[in-house]
Amino acid sequence: MDRIPFGVSRFDSVVGGGAPSGTVVLLVGEPGAGAREFMYTSATMNAVAHADPELFELHYGDLHETARLPDAVQYLSFTDDEEKLRREMSYVLDDKLVNAAADRIEVRDFSPEYFQLSPVPREWYLGETTKLQDLGGREERSSVLTALGRHLNAHAPENLVVIDSITDLLAAISDEMAWNDIAMVLRGLAKAAHRWDGLVLAYASREAIGETQLGHLMDAADGTLQFEWESGGSKRARTMVVQEFRGVLSQIEREDIVRFETEIHEGGFDVSDVRKIR
């Protein structure tokens, strides 16, 4: 089975090159614990591997023998446009990496579909005011979940897809979109991903999800990475735990690894140490 690299070199080496192709991975994180940085690093490093192989080798090293790069990188956001995303990435990664990846990451901004039925002024997310003739056409626009599905059908096969974020969809629950719709879409996504043969990363903020909701999302995904803060004395450390994950968890268990200690530097998210069973 091919592996698609997460883009975090030391983690990829532990799990045999990356995630099995055709999987959906849920990234669940406490604020600032590294989930979003993992997401940025994954998108950037997979894009840089195509755009600038020498820069990729400098920051990542050699790909594992079983690893296969995705054909392209799709970054899907419900609230942010491409300019803001680039700025956020530059806070995490070295500018050379962000600039090299820029043309290789296709950003799809779903703000028009996401905000269209909300009280948010049109100029806030489209940069233009609402005109009288626009009001009558709103009903013809796609819902955000429909637009998401259409885009994935066209662009997900063989690619790395980053969905930012499930939490945003939870905030948009209304008469037009219920929690069951979101959970069902993720289950359908996991089924379709096996045919697409790529990798889907979906981010969710731990603070915004109840236990039952999180359980539904984890059950629908093929694997879950949880990013947490740990306190020891006067220090705080970012850690990552791999939950049930077919084709990955068994390899980690063979190494007796129970937790990854992580850090963030100019190369993005990285594993600094592994905590093993004593």
C-alpha cells in the first residue's frame, strides 16, 4: 500500500512513510497545541517537494521508500482567503518554504457559500456591498456542503486535501445545516477517499466539540491525531497522540511509543522526541 507523507519527516519515518493512501485523518487540537501547525506543515512540505526538491531535501530529507507524493495540494477554507492563509503560514514556516509552495497549493475559499445565509455583511467576505439584484439570486446558490462535495469530486483524487475546518461547519449549524449533515458528510468522505486514493486532513478545535460529537467524527475518520498541552513543573510541552488509525497505530505500538513530544520551528511542525512505555 502506498503511503502519502504527512510532511513531518520524523513522524513519517516512524509510521513507514506517511498515511496509507485513501484515508481521512482527523486532526483534533487544543488551542496552540500544534494541530494547525501540523496542517500548515503538511500542505507546505508536500507542495515544496514538487516545486523545489532541493529545498524539500534540506528541510525534510529523503522520502521513505514506500512514500508517494500527492499529485497536488488542495487547501479548503470556509472563512479565510488565500492571502490570509499565506500570512498565517508565514508565522509558522520559513518564508522560503512558504514562497516555494505558493504556486503549488490551490486554495479554495468557501466564504461566499458559508456566509451567504448569515447576517454577516457581504462586503466583509466578498469586498463588495449587497445589491438589490443579488437578493433574489441567493436561493440559487449552492449550500456550503454541496459546494464542498462538488469541489472534492473534481479535485480530491490522488491529491492531498486539507479541510480547515470542521469547527467552522459546527458554527454554521442552522435550519439549513444540522449536526447530522456534517457527521454524514464526513462518513461519506471517508468512503469516497478510498476511491480517490489520496489523503484528506480535516481539522477540528477540541474546545469547540462536545464528547459525543467528537466520538462521531473519530468513528467516521480512518485515524485521529490528538494535539495536547502537557504541564510539568514550570514548563508546558506540546504533545501528539495517535488514536485508532488503520495501518499506522500498529507500527507505533510495535515501537512501544505512547506519545510524541513536538516542537515548532522555521521548518514548521516537528517531532522532538518520543515517549515510550517504561
